[in-house]
Amino acid sequence: MIVEVHVITNAKKRELKLEGQYLKVKITAAPKEGKANTELIEFLAGFFGVRKSEVRIAKGEKEKWKLISLPINEEEFRRAVG
């Protein structure tokens, strides 16, 4: 499944919220040297219960808006995000 994600970096705490058709994800890392992308992948993998190697940034590696590939289906996604 491909999910559109809006990433907020330098947040006080990690959060994930469904905003219409996209996910708004707050992470604590700064967007330097790939640290924010690494934390994003770790956070999403933990949240959805998949391996980090299965979460892939399909588009927008250096942008706040990203397309993320997750190895789950629509039903599993909706169940996880509420």
C-alpha cells in the first residue's frame, strides 16, 4: 500500500494522525543527514507492526510530503490508524 505522509520534524514527541487521505507524522529528529527519514521508517514500522526493511520511501526523500510504501492492505491500515 502507498500512503501519502506529511512529516513534521523537530517535534517534542512522536505522533501519528490520519488527516483525511494522508497521515500527519510528527517525529523528534532533525531533517539532517537522513536522521528524520530513519526515525520516520522506524516509527512507521513499529506502529504498523512490520519490519523496517519493508517500509520504503517511494517518493519525497528530501521533502516534507512523502509517499511511503507499506506491506499492509487498506483494511489493516484503517484498523491501525482508527
